[in-house]
Amino acid sequence: MSEAARWPSGRSIPVPGRETAGRWLRESPTALVPLALVIGAGTGVAAVVFRWLITTFTRMFTGVDDYSDAGHAANPHLPALGMWFVLVVPVIAGAIYGPLVYRFAPEARGHGVPEVMYAVAEREGRIAPQVSVVKALASALCIGGGGSVGREGPIVQIGAALGSTFGRITRLSGSRVRVMVACGAAGGISATFNAPLAGPFFAMELILRDFAAESFGAVVLSSVMASIVGRAIMGNEAFLSLPLFSVHSPLEYLLFIALGVIVGAVGVCFSKVLYLIEDVCDWAWRGPEWLRPAVGGLLIGALLLVLPQMYGVGYPVLENAVEGKYVLAFLLVLLVGKMIATSLTIGIGGSGGVFAPTLFIGAMAGTAFGDVANVLAPGISSPAGAYGLVGMGAALAGATRAPITAVIILFELTGEYSIILPLMAAVAMAAGLSHLMSKDTIYTRKLLRRGVDIEKPQTPAVFAGMTVRDLAQPLPDPLTETTALAEAAHALSLSEHGILPVVAADGTYHGCVTARAVAETLGAPDATETAVVQLARLTAAVTEDSTLTEALRALSESPGTGLPVLDTNRSRLTGWITHESVLAALEPRLGGPPSTDPPR
């Protein structure tokens, strides 16, 4: 670019063609297609790399690809230690990933999905870019070093971080960044499970909590692309080998209903045990947080000495259970052992998911139920493994309260249409029981403990015949694209809205910048090189002709207490709208006294 095409500061002048392309990317519904495909492809590659990291660290620490079904075999790299090497492996792994997480991305600790839900609900989908790298390394070290957690939660957070980063680089609005986060989450589930149907439903049911057609289409595209990339690199084989399924008698549906109630309760209990043990670990630990995984690794190692089946994700053990290779008593031991091992891994500061452990627990509980059913009702009951398959979905529905995801993912894992009816019956009972037993889920409880309730209902408002033009307020003094960060911080501190618009020298609207974004950037090492325009984000568009219902919806997504009002071309600012002005217009319609004062 020539010198004439630069500001005196050296920063490039906006190019008209580039600005048009950027506006299309941020506002056009068709722009979601390339965005979703790129994020899906990136998440697919990330899932492959993450699985490779887990295998590499597991082989490095144990000498095999998966130690969970190796018994008490010695590490060929350290034969002198015999089976006792599992006592020190979690300590070594914790000593590495503990400081890594503490120093670079504290949100990478734990099981990941609640952090993504929080980012979507409270932070406009903003997730720090380094989370994807730190989460991948920390979780791979934790799982490879004996942590009894899953890989699905981490890849959801990794994919979501990729989607968030891409959305922020392209300066998407908050609502679109949320969709990009959901695209990354769906791609992670799709590539990890080789389940392109389950990915979108997981993202829509748990992350976005909305099935809007536009966002659903983007999430599906991302999931398909991630699955294509994953299959191209890792092959098209299912990662689990599960037995065939069939229902022997119509009366057997009663058994599956009972299974849903029992295993659904087990899923809820797992959620409560998880946070109980985490609370105990928090109460007992008095040292620095970065050292906690290493010291707590001794407890994990001691448990692995007794139950080596708890090492890592444990899918081979799950397969053995549904194939009928374990007796009833040992199934119950594995069930309780997985609850304790996973909860302890999370409690000591480990990084990994609870999705796979929930499936594991459901498989153990379901297969145990099947063993009992075969004794009590031998004429109508299927092999115990069939109940183990349905139990996986029931436990997932009980713990996460995501029944659609539970049904779809088990259907994709088995490929058996005959599983649908008994699975739906069990999952419905499990989800219903979960509502009765607990007001939260294994994911939302972590947020509730922070005071964040993403499930609270929002009261809709109806403003027939009114538009934003009827109550727009004077525009606050906007920031220019050349405003220094310190000056912007001062202006935002004086603003009652926590957000201000950013305009070019000719008055063209570039987006809004929030006090939080400026404060976070001021703490970065390269803050002096950052321009305010780089922090500007296009919020949900509110024009003079927008209805008040549309304005209220946009305000609910706003990171501040107000939004700019644009002209019909969406390029110039004409006013400002706040929650207060909308509520003031609502009061007379609810029977309250009309206000004689103009909206503030």
C-alpha cells in the first residue's frame, strides 16, 4: 500500500471495497456459510491434533496407547517401577499443566463446557485466543497422565475458542460471535465422536439454547465440515465398537422406562458428587493453585493402583462392559470408581471433560441393570449390553438435561434404528426425573455457584405500532477511530452506559467499544499500539424504523446499557436508545401512570 493510503500514524486508511466486504461479512445472512465452513475445518483439524496429543502423552507416560484396559502392566520405559509407576505419573503431569493453566489461561481448568456457556450468555461469546492452545495441552497432559476425564469437553472449548477468535478478528457483532462459538462447539463434538448430527444439537441445546433457523444452518455446516476433515484424516470408523441392538418384547419397554428412572438418578448423583468432591478439595487445599494438580496427583495415582481401569477416558473399559465381560459387582465398582476418579481429577484442578465419564457411568449402570433384568425377567429382557447402550443416553440426559443430544448421539454411535424407541423412553424419563431432583445440571451448577443463571426466563414485551424513532435519545459524544485508549477509558468512565460508539472522520459508524474491552486491552503489553477502532464491534443493528420489540431484543444482547440508533442505510448515527427509554414506553401500556418526564 502506498504512503498516500495511510494515516500519518502509519495505520491503513479504510479501503471502500474492503469496507463493503467487511460489512457483508458482518451483516449478510449468506456470510455465515463461509464463516461456518472455515471454523468447521479449523475445529476438525484441532480435534485431530488434540487426539494425537492425548495418544502421544499416554504412550509417553505408560508405553501404550490406552492404559485403561492394560491391567497392572508395567511401563516398558520404567520396568523397575512395575505397576507403581501410576503413582507418580499424575504428579508429573500435574506439575506441568498446573503452572501452564495458572499462568496463561485459568479458564482452561475444569471441564470446559460451562466456560463456553458463560462466554455465550454473559460475554458476547468472547473467549481468549490462547485458551485453545492451553486447553489442548493441559487436557492432553491430564488425560495422558492418568486423569479420569473425557476429551469431548476440552475439544468443545477448543473449537469454541477458535470460533470466538475468528469472530473477533472479522469484527462480527456479539450475536454472530455467539453463533461462531456454537459452530466451533458443534464441530468439536462432530469430529470427536464422528457424529455430524449430534454436534449441532449439542451446540443448539446446550450452548446457544436456541434453535433459530439461521444459526442452526451455520452450526450444521460447521459440524459437517469438521466431520469431513476428521474422517479424511482419521478414517470413517466409529471410535466405539458397540453391540447390535434389538427389543425382544413390547413388555420390555417397561424395563427401559425403569432403566431411565434409575440411571437418570445416577446421572444426577454424579453431578452432585462431582461438586461435593470439588468443594472438599477447595476446603482442604491451602497451597498455591499452580501446585495443586501435582500434589493432588498422588491421590489419583493411589486410586489407579487399585483401579487401573480409571486411567484416562476409558473407552475400552466401556466397550468391555456393554459386551458383557464384567460381572455385576465389578460393574458397580467401576461405576462408583469413575464417579470418584473424575470428580477428584476435576477437584485437584485437572483439565478435561465430564461428557465421556457420564457415558461411562451410564454404561456401567445400564449393564448392571440388564444383568438384574436377565435374572428377574429372562423371557422378555435383552442382553445386558443393550441396557448399557440405553443407559449411556439416560445418564447423559440426567446429568446434562439435554435429551435431544442424548438420543441423537447414541443413535449415531450405534447406527441402529431399533434403539430409538427404547432410548427415547429412557431419556425422557431420565430428563424428567432430573428436573424433579435438581434445579441445575452438571454444567449449569458451576455457573450458578458464580451467581450466573442462564436459565432464568425473560419476559417478552409487545409494543404494537411504536418504533425506535418515537423514543430515540440524543447521541452521546462518540469516540473517533484515532482516540487513544487512555482517553477512551476516561470517556467511558464518565459514561453511564458502559459503551460508546466509534466513528470515522467523516462520521461513518464503525461499531461500539465497551469499558470492559478497553480495560482488558490496557492491561496488555501492546496496549499503546492498539487503536480504539480495533476494539469496536458491530452490535445488533437498531435503526429508526426498528420496532421496540426488536430494540429490546438487541438491548438484551448489548454489553452495555444502551445502543446507537442508525439511519435506514445503517451507516450514520441518528440517536441513542436505552433500556430505561424502552421501559418508560412500556409503563403506560401496563397500566402504570404515564411519565411526564422525557426518557433519560
